Amino acid sequence: MSRGDSQSGNSIGSFIHLGFDQDENGKIVWDGATPHIAARQLALNFRFAVAGGAAGPYQAGSECVLWWSDYADNVRHRPTAGMLDRCRASNTCPKIMETFGALEFWYLRESPNLVGTDAKSGIPLPPNVRRYFFLGTSHGGGRGGFSVTTPAPPNGCALPANPNPESDTMAALRVAMVDWISRGIEPPPSRFPTLAQGQLAPATKAGIGFPSIPGVPSPDGLVNVLGKAAEPILEKYLKLRYQLMPYIYSLGYRTNESGAPYMRALFMDFPDDPNVAGLGDEYMFGPAFLVAPVTEQGATSRSVYLPAGADWYNYWTNQRIRGGQTIKVDAPIDTLPLFVRAGSILPLGEPVQSTSETQKIARVRVYPGADGDFTLYDDDGKTYAYESDDRRITRLHWNDGAGRLSHEGFQPWTGPDAGILEIVGR
């Protein structure tokens, strides 16, 4: 008989599922198998497979069947199937004891093994399978025993180690497996939570009564949930992101060509201003934007230093401000302090719902006060054709003294420039 813990337990499940419990002579290999703390299969039997790690429901290792009995996986549009299909056909299925603990539910996504991908009802176990659940244990269980001294946290953890063991029960189950194989003595009935008995709850904050802990994700995967009041704010900044997509995409080209990151400390753009060297709560987003996030809970205003050597515009009000000074700005929860350097050229796109849509240039906004240059870049957004020069590059120049925008290279918009150009403050 065989036993495998964690990844080796996954390998047992995979071997059975692939029909490897039948040898070359058609005989059974393992009379009994115990995949322990193993919530999925291995990623194997396909090109470039990497047999390790945890996996989501559409990733290698968990994209296959995860249940012993036949189940119609309608959520993923898969046919009815089970892990024992091949061994049933050859009459080589072993007796199986599947064992796992609490961690396997939360970290390794054990629940589809029990209730499928739609979680509407439990998947019954076949007669040759027993399932045993260890309540409140870590991956493989703790060392056992109890002490008045708080145990040290495991590596990489913040909380003390959980001493609750699995080893004692596993030893008893090993004896039961031997008796089941060799003497035909039935093992103890399966013990695991079921939907029918109300022992499984939706993995949501409301479903399990998970408390609100600042900075800690809830079981829904959400952090610091703001509720309905946040939706207009999120919509505002999503629309801003798509409006700035021509600018952002061009920054990607610039990074590819020069290595300069999108987000960077102020000293990279203003090396002659000693006041920016220690600023850790402001940053540049490309050559145009200075971003000053609010980092204090409940704050509705903040001080912002605007580097010397340039004038600045408040993005929201278009107010022009001299650089080299610290100002106090309003920062209600729906307004991120955002400033644009004078001389900046901002290409703005038409409204789109996703980056898969073709986006036309709606406006080119210029913030006067200095000469400026910007390289506007575009390609098909899908292939590597840009590596063969299948790309569109337009070099924009703003002559501040003449108040004129010129460009060379690809023509990125139709119609006269006057219909596209927007000069802030004029």
C-alpha cells in the first residue's frame, strides 16, 4: 500500500486517475492508498509540466477532475468524469483513505473535491473510499502535546505554531487500512463536513462571520471594503486610467527603450533640488504627473512639495502653482492630489470599456509654461509585430513661446490639429 503527504499525495491521486495502478500484466499495484493533505493532482503528462505548487481551478494540477465519483463539471464545461474512471475499467482500483485538515480547505482549495465546482450538493464517495477530516490543524498537523510556554511562530509566520497533531490519528488509520486490505475489516465511517448537514459555509465574510481586521483580506479576497460609497470613486479613477491609456502605453515604450520606470522617486527627475531627496510619499508617474497619495487614515488634506525648476498645475482645478514650495491641498476621499508639470503634453483617449477595444486620440492636452516633448507610441496591442517595426510612433513638440504644437512621424488622428489640441488656461 502507499501513503503520500502533500505533493506526494497529489502524485498518488494522479497515478490512480491516469490508470497507473494497473501494472504491465494487468494486475493491481497498490491494494491501498492514502493521499494525505493532498487537495489536487500533479501537473504532469503534458508538455512543460511543472509538478509542484498550489493551483487554481483553471490551472495545471486543478484543471482536471478532483473527485472520486463521477461528477458533471458544468461550471467549467467539462464532461462527467471521476478520478477512478480508468481503474474501474480495469478493475484495479485500490482502497483509498483520503485525509486532510483545515489548512487544505483554505489554502489548497479542498472544497471542490467534496462539493464540485458549483457547490450545490455533496459528491457521494464510492464504496472503496473513506474520507477523514482533521479539524483545526495546520498542513500535516503540529508536534502534539501542550505547554504553558507559547510556541515560536513557524518560519515566515506571525502567529504561534499550532500544536494540534494529526500523527496519532494517522497511525490508527494505517492499522485500519491494513485490516481493510488483508482481513476485509471495514474501517471507521468517513468523517468530514458536508453541505447536507450544514457544516460547510460559503467562503465569504458574511457566510462565516469573519471579523473586520484593518489591512487583512477577508475570505472574499477583499481588503478594507468601503461598500457602495466607494463605487463612484472607483468608477472615477477607472475612467481616468482609460483616458490616460495613450499616455500610459507610451510610457511602456519609453521604459522598454530606456529602462526608466513609470513610477519613480522625485530625485530622478529633479536631481538639482535637494528638497526632494528625502521625500518618500510623493512620486512621478512618467514625465508629466506628480502623485501625492494620502497615507493617513481619515485625512482630508495634506502638504505637498512641488519641486523647483518648473511650474505645476493642479490636475483637478487647473490652478497654476510655482515650484520650489510646499503647499497644502484638499484631499477628500474622492480626490487624489495630482499635479502636472508645466510643459507636459498629455495624449488623452476616447472612452473605452477595456484595452481590447481600439482607442482613438480624443484630445492632446498641453500644460503651458515651458517647452515640452512627448513620444506617442501605439501598436496592435496583441502580437509581437512591434519587434519587426510594426509600430506607430509620433514625436510631439510644444513650443511655448510660439504657443504651437507640432508633430512628426505617424499621424495619430484625423482632422485638423486645432480640433484635437487643448491648451490649459486658454
